[in-house]
Amino acid sequence: MQQIIFFFVRNKYFLLFALLFFISFVLTINSHTYHKSKVVTSANFLSGGIYSIKSSITDYFDLHQQNMTLTEENNRLRTLLFNSGMMDSEMALDSMVLDSNYTFVTAQVINNSYSKTKNNLTLNRGSNDSLKIDMGVISPQGVVGIVVSLSKNYASVQSILNSNSQVVAKFKKSNHFGTLVWDGKQPNIVQLIEIPRLASVVLGDTIVTDGKSTIFPPGIMIGKVHNFDRKEGDDYYDINIELFTDMTSIKHVYLVSQRDAPEIKELEKTVEDVEQ
């Protein structure tokens, strides 16, 4: 104990300098947007590099499961192509004939949290790969989250398991839509709110993205009705949704971008400015 006291006495000027330097550093970051953005970008770069190394090691031991997942997705896509009449043994599939309003970028999850109240994922893609803030992130099974921060080579994604997350969702069988949120409890259950009592709700009903925002295309799978309730006198249901995506074991994702998103956002911003 005496040696510890002597250490502080001998180094009191240096420790005071370090403390004052740290305080001034924090104040500078919080009071200047430019410095704050640079620190966030640098932090993303450093943490992304560490997560990338860790992911490379763990991925080697998970190859079998990932191959099974990709096989299932390829089978599902082949079935969709066949049923849509676009699969022809004598015809080469040309992506140019498809609706190109949405573009997709593949990415790998190198870090993922799901036990907190505000969970995020880190991807091995960044601004150098044409990623942008507010791009939707999906897995082969459904919605995962939204890009909230970028560095040159990495992206931070706000998970659907985040108390700040809000995704417009609807019933696949109807046009009744609401907002998907998370109560911070179970990693496989989210909540669908603002569904009016006039809507027909049945256990097992499929929930998909609504497409009213510029983030997700319409019809992306989310989950199914796990249970629901409506208290007497309430106008809206309390609905729990079981996610199709296992948020605790995500490895490969797609980032989706709508081609007309900038134009739509600019128009909506102009309307808001006029109304104010």
C-alpha cells in the first residue's frame, strides 16, 4: 500500500497532466462535430480489424453450417425462379431483364451482440464498397438491421434487437401494417405494435416488410405471430413476433439499396420544409 502511495507522489505531475489531457480530449470531441466523426470512424476501423481477425478464426470451424445455409438459399431461389417462369434450360438468366430498382451487396458479420438492450453488428464492408448510411441489412431468412455508421472498410449495423430499432412491417395476408420494435427480453421475439383491432390476427401469420420506407423492399420476411393479446377497451393489439432469422448465429448478410432513395428523401425533405 505504501509503495502505491509513493508511486502517486512521485508521478503526481505526470498523472495530473494525463488527467487534464484526457478531459480536454473528451471536451474537444463532444463540442466539435468534425472531431467526433473522425474519432468514430477511427474506432470503427480499429475495432473492425480486431473483429475481422476473430471472425476469420471462428469461421473456419463453422464452414459446414454455412454451406448448409447457402444450399438452402440457392434451392429457395431456384424454386422462385422456376415458379415465376423465368427458369428455362435454353435461356441464360440475364440480370438486366430484372427490376434493377434495388441493388444488393454481400457482406460477412465479423461481430454480433444480442444480449444487450442496444445490440449492433459489425460487417467487413464499408464506404469503399459503396455502402451508405441507412442501407437495409437482411439475411437469407429475413431482416437483420440497418447501417448506422461507416468507416472505409467496415460498417456498424443497428440490430433489429435494439431498443432504438423501428421497422415498418405488415401482415403478408393483408395491408394492415405497424411498427416492429424490441422490448429487450428474448433474442428471437420482437413486438409488432399499432395493429388496429379491426385487423384479423391468427397465430402463425407471416410478417414481412411493408416497403413504405426507402430502407427495405416490400415483402422481405421477418417472422410469424408467436402470440397476441388485446385488452378490453384497447384499440390496438399487443403482438409478439418470432423471428425467422436466428440473430444469435448470423454469418452472411446482404445489404440492400434502393436506386431512387436519394430522390425520394430529397422530395420528402422539401415537403417537410415547406410545411414548417
